[in-house]
Amino acid sequence: MGNGNHEDRQDKRNIELCRRIKQNDSEAENHLLIENEGLILNIVLIIEKKYSQDDLLEGGIERDDLIQEGRIAMLRAVWNYDEETGTRFSTYAYSVMKNAMTDYCEKGLSGFEKRMERSGQTRIFLNDDCVDEEGIPTIERVRTGEDDLTGNLATLHVMLEKMRNRFLLLPERQKILLAYRYGIGLPEDNSLEDTAVYFHITEKYAAAIERDALRMLRRGMNDGEIT
């Protein structure tokens, strides 16, 4: 019952703010957004569950973008809200904001797919096997250190073997991206920009995957174990 009273009070407050906003009160806009921030964040979480994080990042969509889209939609809802219908403003605004955020995601993902089609590229997922020109999966061509030309640098051999072992323990997407990025088993390495284009993801997302992978490798190389 206490929760119902709170909702009633907030609804009356929202209606009051809506009236003030329609009178061009910019301060009322700020109060409306601040007091309903929780509602906006709840919708963001629902949208993020609907789409995978990979899809959102590939479409250049981040949480801050969704929050901002929700705020804009809430203020837009004010002007179409009719308190005479008896519907709570939060209920009406919820639908408006959710539809706006969903449309924003769909447009972002659609634009990403169209850019790929126009460039004549096919989408490559990071859980697919990256292959070289001979069709051999990159991971299978990771060097083991056994072909070390010096044949006498035991320490180097151990470090290479350890690096290989730690590399193979990385999550699949990190292995594949690093293999392409640093030319592991390939004729040459590739720039971060080229890597992002190859996997059809944003450069920012590619950098994040690379950063996390290198952090895990450094941690593994300094864990005090030999193998």
C-alpha cells in the first residue's frame, strides 16, 4: 500500500511537471528527467537483454546512447500526454521511451548491415575460425616454438611455449582477433583499423577485445608457473 501511495504522489508530481514543461519551463524538464531516471535505466536494461552486447557494439550503440535516447523520448512524450485519459504519465512515457530505444537500436544495426552489403563484405563472427589464404584455421598455425632456429636458447623456448599455452587458453574471440591482428600463423600482422574492418566491428570494440586479451596474457606470463 505504501508503494501505491508513492506511485500516486510521483504521478501527481509528473503531471505537475508536464504542465510546467508545456509552459516552456526548462527547470521542470530537468526535474522530470532526474526524478524518472530510474524508469529510463530500467528500460535500458530491458533493451540490453533483448539485443546481445556484440550486436549493440557493432552497431555503435552504447548504454549512454540509449539513456540519452530515453531522455529525449520522455520529453517528447510530455507534449503528447493527455492527463484527462487517466493514464499515469510513467505508463505512457514507458511505451514511448521503449519504442524509441528499440527503433534506435534497429536503425543502428540495420545501418551496420547495409554498410557491409555496400562494401561487398560478408559478416564474420568472432566465434568463427579465422583462416589464411590456404583455408587453414589461423589457430592451427600458431607456432609452438619447436622450430626455434637457434635450437639452444632454452629459456626463450620455454617462454614461447608458455606464451602459446596461455594464448590457447584465451576466449575464442580474443584468440581469433589477436591471431589476425598480430599475424600469428599468417604472413603479416594487421593494423587495428584493418582488423576492425575485417571482422566488421568498430575500431573501439576491436581495441577493447585486444586490450583485454593482452591483459590476460601478461597476467598469465607473470603467474610464476613454468608451463
